[in-house]
Amino acid sequence: MIELRGSYRYASPEAVELALAAACMQLHDDDPDWLRSFTKRGTTLAVHARIAGADPFAAAHVVETLAEHAIEGVIDVAHCRCGARAVDSFAAGDEI
């Protein structure tokens, strides 16, 4: 189980679309289509979702890609593994 929480703000609505397109390129054909859990409102991209069966490394890489294009905000990617809970935070401007 992976939990995604947070939001990013971008310079323009077009920048949101560019960030989403770059994130989609990180996904493989067999990855779940969990990017639908993100909501767009103007220049903001937000998420609050729990996704079963998602690869935590793929999720982190996609969120990191979204962060790279953002001008502010943070999204946390939490996942349970071997009974432990791990949380990675990706702030705006984080680079791959």
C-alpha cells in the first residue's frame, strides 16, 4: 500500500501539463494508472490517495519528476514494507 499526500504549484497551467507528461513517461506499461489520483486546479496539482499494489520505487520516481518541475509544495510518498512504514518527501525543485 502506498499513500500519496500533498501538492505542488507550477508557474502556469501549461507547466502542470508538462510535468504530468514527464511523469507519465516514467511509468511502464504494466504500472497501474494511479496518476489519475492527482487533481489539477489552475497551477496546482494535488493528491491524497491510497493505492494498493503500486511499486513504491516507481511512485517515488514519478513524484520526484513532478517535484523537479514545481515552484513550491511537497508530496509525501508513504509505504509499508516488512511491517515498517517509510515516508519519503519530495519538495518542489528536487532534482533527479
